Amino acid sequence: MRRYSAEVERKIRLQAQVRDWTRAGLLRADQGAALRAELRTDLRRTNDLLRAALALFTAIVVAAAVFLMSTAFEIRDEVTTGAVCLIAAVACVALAEYLVGAFQLYRHGIEEALAAAAVVLVGVGVADVSHASPFLVWSRVWLIVASIAACAAYVRFGFLYAAIGAVVFAAFTAFQFQLAEPVSRTIAAAVFGAAFLIARTARIGHGDEFPGDEYATLQAAACAGTYLVLNVHISDAIPWIGLGVPSVPAWFYWGTYAATWLIPAAALATAIREKDRALLTVSIALALCTLVTNKPYLGMTRQSWDPMILGALLAGGALALRRWLDAGPSGQRGGFTAARILARDRDILSALATASVAWHARAHEPPPQQPPSSDFAGGRSGGAGGGATY
Amino acid sequence: MTTLEQLEAWRSAGAITDDQCAALLALVRKQRFSVHLELNALLYLGVLAFGAGLAWTVREHFASLGDAAIVASLSVIVAGSLSYCFSRAAPYSTGQVAAPTFAFDYVLLLGCLAFGVDLWFVEFRFQLLREQWDMYLLASAGLYLALAYRFDNRLVLSLGLSTLAGWFGVRFSPEGFFAGAMRRVALAYGGSVAAVGVWMHHLAVKRHFLEAYLHVAANAALFALASGVIAGDARLLWLAGLVVVAAVAIERGVNARRFAFVVYGVLYAYIGISAEITSRLHGEMSILSYYVISAVAVVAGLFAASWVVGREE
């Protein structure tokens, strides 16, 4: 069923590990080169940035081609539009299959964008052909069909984001039935929870070897999904999603409050026990969301010094953990070490430092033109505050 | 064959030594698991959150806290941070220098953020420079860049470059760039940053900083040129400039195998060229046909580039 054999997938992952080990000095350069040559496959891969650009422009081609077809044939009615989308979806899948077969592409961007476009188009096609209306019904059909199609894309090509998309689409279907907010959120959380259990069971069966690494990522994504649909104050932590705080009954409100603490705690404990990096990253991010949304949950007013307390907590925690790990035998405790092993970590931190220009730039706002009177100028500091106004 | 089996096979075949095999097995079995990245991320987030809270508190509560208390507290943080860094830093070197302690880079960043808040507050309250308040930006950018070079700190280098952008008047948001005069300023900023980066590289001073300079310069210049094509006057002039700069970015990116620059060049050039061509086309059909043909051409070009120079083993 899968386009790429398990043996090839394992070789690709091992090749990446050998590259990391060589850069970290654990293997000599000549050893690394020899081992990578041994692991070479016929598949052709490309640099991640070129891959992203190829995916973007392929998506432009598909979108423009579909609109061009509709315009050229003056297609206005829903059924014909749906049929065009379905034909386009089939064409995308066929082209992706051809490119993978003819050019041995593996994560090359083009075949990925074609598969993703097919998922979107098949959803639109089925929703249009089935006269799904009003929009809520249309989106319901779209989400269900897209979820199945995305699942198929994962099974066929192994695109992990397609599997994550399939779970997200399935979970979001719950919000298209005009159900009460607690019911919608509970169903969505149950979908994510089921995905988590399935991924976890598969992960335990396979360990860290392929496809266990994929299930680990899926498990972490499902855990994040469960948390995000249950936290009703999530817009306080992630303002750009633009969601308001829904009106929910007290039992649900306080139940979700408990969940916002329990989910990150359980995920963190599991991640530490199993040394699961994906789950560790997600659980830390969720724990931060919980800290940020705690005050809004309790109805307390946010204070300007809250970020300072959070910052001190994070920095202090990181430093304390670092010291504690360093003080262990050979600089590690329970297998955890604060030392950098792979050069990849340094590359990520360098990229983060360069990208930080974008968010540091937001801090350079001019001071207001009309300042309130100064303590010094007004005499509040010294002179018994004689000149100050109140 | 699993990774563990493969390692054993390589050891048996003599491709790796027993010691290497043992070290790699410890990593694969997770008997040695590094949380270096996670701890750095937490520390960085902590410093950013602290800095943001500091700025917010100063803005909100300056009246109740009092000017002297605020200036003194911020100055203590700045002095403490700088004293920590100067007392622990290795001697200056023009090459790459590792941070002496885990917290070193972040303490310096905290000091710089507190310095920025301090300057902002002094100008806010006492209006010493009034219309020329942006000289604070120039001065602080100079200080940040000097500290970045002294302590080999990329975070502070980025802070310095963004502060310099503030002085130039550049805001890293589309609204800022689409405002007429801002484009020329952004172009001047991009050119200056690239020139300084290349010059320092030629002087062999912190050569590893060059890429950070070029990322910022390329984005500022290309964004300004593309926005000039979309909404500026003398659009053909902007277009010519965009094509030249994008071509240089692509050519240099391909040669140095720094594909981010190839992507910048392709993306900004496509946006600019498409804006110019579609403004001259009439009717949906011709515009959509243009997008199909042009995007196919870009995909073909990128595919060829990925085939020839961008292959991953």
C-alpha cells in the first residue's frame, strides 16, 4: 500500500542519523561518508527550503488551473464545479504517483503539494456534487471527506502532516453540527483522544524505529489537539487564532480547567519516562499555555508583572535543571544530559537567533509625545512632592 | 534491519570501532538523551517574557513606582548583566567563541532588553531629545552591535540589527513597507546591512555573523523592491531593481548552497513580476493562464535547481 518500502524509510532515517553523528564528531568524516554511501537509496530528495518553495508554486499551479478550467468552460453550477474538482483531484493524485514513480521523488515538495491539493479538491468536489447546503452542512461534508482523503494520503505516501490533518479535520467536524459548546468540544477531544490512543498503541509496538517515530509525532499532535479544544481560554495564550471565550456551564468550565493541568502533567511525565522528544516538546508548550491561561480561568485580572514572574520561573527552572543535571555522575541523571550532543541543536538555535530580528523589531515604538509630568520635574521625588499634581 | 542491528553489523565489519559503537548505541537506546535545546528554549522564552513584563510594568505603573526607582532598578539590571558578562567572558577574538556559561548569552540579552526599556523610559519621562528621540535607537543599536561582537552573541546581533532598522524607520510589517517613503529607507537599510556584513567578513571579523546580516538585508531589500513594483511610482524602475537583486540572491545562494536566498529571490521576484504583468492583462482567463504558465515555469526551474545543486543524499 505504501509508495515507499519500510526498508527504504529506515535507510533514509539512518542516513540522517549518520550525518548527525558525523557532524557531532562521533564518527570520522571518512567513516560517515562510507556509511552514508552504504545507505544510499534510489530516491531523490532535496533541501527543505527548495522543497517548501516547490510545494508553494505547485499549489499555485493547481489552484490557478482549477479556476482556469471553471472560467474557460463558464462553469457556474455546483455539481459541475464539484465534478471539475473531483477530476482535478484525480489528476493531482495521478501526477503525484507518476512523479514519484518516474523521478523517484521523496519529500520533494511537488508530489506533496499535489497530494495536499487532491485532499482539498476531493472534499470540495464531494460537498458540491452532493448539494451540501447551507454552508455548515457543506463544511461538515468537506471535513469528513478531507479527513478520509488525508488519511489515504498518509497511508500511501507517508506524509505525516496528512495524518495530523486527517485527525484535525475529523475532530473539527464536531463543531459543524450546531451542538452545545461542551458537547462539540467533548466530541472533538474524544476524536483527538482516540487518535492519541491509536498512535500510542502503535508507538509502543514499534518503539523508536520506523514507523514508531511517525506514531510518536502523531501521538504528540493528538495530545496537543485534545488540550487545545478543551482549554476554553486558549485565545489568551494564542491571541492570533482570534477565538473568543465561549459561554459554557460551570461543570464543563471547571472540568476543562482541571484538564488543562492534568494533560500537560501526564504528557510531561510520560515524555520523561519514555524519553520521547516530540511529546516532551508538546508537553512543555502545553504547560506554558496552562500557566498563561490560569489567571483568565480563575477570573483574575492580569497584572503587568505576570510575564516577569513567568519569565523568572522559566529561566530559573531551566538554570536549576541545568545545574542539577550537570551535578550528576558524568553530567547526566537518568540518562538525561544538558550537554549538546548533536550539531543540529546549534543550527536550530542559530536560526532562531537570526529569526528573532522579526519579533525584536516590534519593540521600537516611539515614546508618546506628551509625557505625564515627571517625579523629578514635579518634585515628587524630594521637596515633599510640592510641585506634583494628583 | 533496525538501527541497533545495523550498528552491530558495522562494528562486526570493522566500519566503526567498539568505542564508537558503544557511544552510538547509548544514543540510539536513549541511555544518553540531551535536553540542551529545550533548556535553551526555556531560558530564551524566560528572558523574553521577563523583558516584556519589565516594559509593560514600567509603562503601566511608572506613576506609582516613581522615576528614581524605575531608572535605578533598570540600571541595576543592566549593570549586573554587563558585569556578569565582562567578568566571565573569554578574551576577545575575531573568530567564533563559545559562551563560557550556559546562561551567558541570555544574561547579555536581558541586559540589552533592560537597557532598551531604560532609554525608552528616560525619553518618555524627560523628553531629552524630543523629535530626535530616534538617536536613542542609533546609540542603542551601536551598543548592541558592539556587545554582540565582543561576546559573540547572535541574539544580541539580531537585536542590534532590528534596532538599527528602527532607526532607519523600517518596521517589519507590510503596512510599514507599503508606505511610500519607507521603501527607500528599507532599501537603504538592506544595502547598509549587507555592506557592513560583507565588509566585516572581508576583515575576517566574526565571519559566522555574515549569514545573519545577509538574511536581514535580503528580506528588507527584496520586500521593499517588491512593494515598489506593486504600489510605487516608476514601477518599471522598481521592477528592474527587483530582478537584479533577486538574480544576485539566487546566483549567490546556488553557488554557496544557501538555498534560503534562492527561495527569497524566487519568491519576491515572482510577486513583483506577477504584479507588473497581471496589471497589464485583461480578463480572468489571461490572468489565470499567466499564473498557470508562470508557476509551472518556476516549478520547472526550481526542480532543475534541486536536481543539480539541491540534492540531499
